[in-house]
Amino acid sequence: MVTPLKRVRGLGAAHSGTETFWRQRLTAVANIPLVIFLVLSIVGHVGASYGEVKAYIANTIVAVLLLALILSAALHMRIGLREIIEDYIHAEGCKVVSLMLATFYAAIVGIASTLAILKISFGS
């Protein structure tokens, strides 16, 4: 039974309320300017040499923005995958395995992308 107080606090059956909803929206809003920056960076370097692009990514501000995009996009992806899996997979064992794989996938993508940006930034 849901009491009005429980509704106000946002504590439904899952006891997490709207926290996931707001995290998803926060990462979506953060992704907007970061993806615009990424697209402008790509368009601005069409036809550029490998060295020019590498020097551009090695710039501290560019590297920080790209790392912020990686973090935000990986979190956004993980939240979205979790919601889809929880909504559409009903077999408990399959759901648990799918959630684990989705979490590992988001983590691996985020770690690999971060490592690539850091290697370029530090000149390795």
C-alpha cells in the first residue's frame, strides 16, 4: 500500500523512487553540449593529418571535455540498458546475467576510451 508520504518521498516498490529518472536526465543534459563539442571537433578536423588530430586531443581542455563525455555517455548508456533489461526481460536468471553484462560492457567501453584519451594526452 502506498501512502501519500511515501509518494512524496519518491519511495515506491523499488525504494529508489525517481533517482534513476533524474540521473538519466542529468546525463542526457550533460551529453548535449559535450556531443556538440565532439561533432564540431570532428567536422573541424576533417582532412587533418594524424599528427594534427593527436595534438588537438592532447590539448588539456579538449582532453578534459572528451573525458567528461566518455564518463557521462557511459553512465547514460548503463542506466538506459538497465532500464530496458529490467522492463523487458522477465526471466530472473537471464535478467541478472544481462544486467551484469550490460554493466561490464559500459565499464569496458568507458575504461578503454579513457585510456585512449589519457595515452594521447600524455604523449604515449
